[in-house]
Amino acid sequence: MKWFVCCTAAVALMVSAPAQAGDVTFKPIDTKKLVIQPSKTAANLAAGTINLIGQQAAGSIDNNGYVKTINNLFSIKKWFPTTQAGPSPLPSPNLYRSTQYKNYNTPVMPRVQVMPRR
């Protein structure tokens, strides 16, 4: 019985071999023309409905406690640098004379005061 089924399947495969195709003719399809043109109000209503349903579904998923926990455990925190990478577009402060003035608050080395003997 097993051989009979295998032979029948092999004969069916041979019979259903692809036939020779005729000449291929190029027939372009106009993708901008629909079979039924929807009106602008119907298209806007459908788009608004799809957006509303999508926002509600995304909001309910985001507010789910289990989803928040999974996202907190397995997500990667985005880090934004606080400083600019590379050289600054501003000129160096050392180019200005005002930064080269001596500091008026330079500490003076204290002198040792000798106390007179009594």
C-alpha cells in the first residue's frame, strides 16, 4: 500500500510538470488608479479611525504594568552627551589679552616674625 501511494504521488508530479509558456507580453499596471475611488471624506474618516485605534492600542500597552516592567528590565537606556564632541567652534580664551592679566589675588609668602625676647 505504501509503494502504491508513493508511485501515485510520483506519477502525479510528473504529469503536473510545468507546460511550455507562450510569449510574454508586457502590460503595465496603473497603481494610482483604484477600481473604486474613495471620496476625500471617506479617506479622511478611515485615516482618522485608524490613527485613533492605533493610539488607543499603543496607550493601553504602554500603561500596562507588566509591559513597563519588561521594558525596564530589557531595554537600553538612551544617553545623550552633555558636552560637545570635538573642538569648540568658539576661539580659544588664550587669544584674548584680558585672560593673560596677572591675578590680583596672588597669595604672598608669609614672613616669619621673630618675637623679641623679654
